[in-house]
Amino acid sequence: MKISVIVHPNSKRPRIEADLTKILHVYVSASALEGKANQATTEALVKFFKVKNSGVILVKGEKSKNKVFEII
């Protein structure tokens, strides 16, 4: 299943919220430098969906706040 995610790096309170359009907003404390926010987002989605680390793949949006992940 593919999901759309909006990442908010440098957040003081890491969390995952869904809006009315069913897009997940992932707030992570990691900075957006050198892919740290992408890694933190992947780890947060692994915990949220309760899948293995290899079960969450970044498909689109490596350098954007708007990302698409595939959950296996």
C-alpha cells in the first residue's frame, strides 16, 4: 500500500497525525540534513504500522516535505 506523508523536521514533539484528506503528517525531531529526517520518518512509520524495517520504502520525495512511502 502506498501512503502520502508530509514530514515536519525539527519538531519539539515527535508524533504522527492524520488530517481530513487522509494524509499523514509525521513530526520528527531530526534535522533535514543528510537524510536524517527521512531515516527518522521511516523509523516512525515502522513503529506506527508495526512492520519490519524493510517493510517501509521511500518511493518518492527524497528531498521534499511531501513524500510517498510504500508499506509492505
